[in-house]
Amino acid sequence: MSDSPVIEPSSDAASDAASVCRGIQRLFARNDVWLMPEMPLRNGRRADLMGLDPKGRIVIVEVKVARGDLLGDGKWPDYLDFCDRFYWGLPPHLDRGVLDNDDYRPDCCGIVVADGYDGEIVRPAPLHPLAAARRKTEVERLARAAMRRATVTGDPHCAPWGNSE
């Protein structure tokens, strides 16, 4: 992806974020890491992308498409208690230099750069293993959310009961 053209920022941040998510999901899928968008966490936060690697480890990707959003995000450390690996997901045009700052804990955060077609890991996320009980709980939550979404996608009249996720 390093030879691909730079994508100019668009005025539609939601479509930019969707494109970045799609590129990240394609990259990770090729590596047998399956991600689900918009996964609620038990602390009230919502992970932009959350999924599992081939060894059952939990991955979270926080997507930022604007510098102001990246600089103003003080909630991202709340995700670290719910994953074994944490990545920032950014479009190619966004300056990622700030992520080398100690405030963004480069010792525990990877970086993925992506557009609507593909992505590239420019800094791998170090492994910070969750406690086994926490991982089991989160894997079960992911599995149930994925099954619920698949069921409702296949049958829109099959309304979920209880908690939405």
C-alpha cells in the first residue's frame, strides 16, 4: 500500500471512516483476523472494530479520520481492558506522528493505515494478554453479537429480545 496514491480528505467523515474500516477488515481477513464493526463494550464504550485472531486473542481498532478527532480522543485507554492488541486505524492522508507521543502509549498501540480498498500495518500492536476469565467473557460476547447480527441480517423480522449487544 505504500505505493498507492494518497487519498484526499473528504468532507464526509462517516464515509471516510467506513472506507478505512473496510480496508482494515480486508487486510485483517487475509490474515485470518475477523473483525466486527461497532461492538459495544461493558464499560459503555463502543469499539469501532473488534474481533479475534487465529489464536482467540481479541483485537480492537479505533478508527480516526480527522486530526481533531484523534487529538481530542481521551477515552481510548478505556478500550485496553477489553483487548489483547489495540490498533489505531487511520486513512493515508492523516498525519500519524502524534501517535509516537507518550500520551498515545506507542508501547501498547499499533497503527494501521487503510483506505477503502486495503490496509497496511505500519506499527504492529504488541501483545498485552487479557486475563483468561476476561478473554472468555469477551469472546462469548463477540460470538453472541455476531450470531445475533447474522440472524437479523438473514431475517429482518427476527427482532432480538433482551440486550441489543
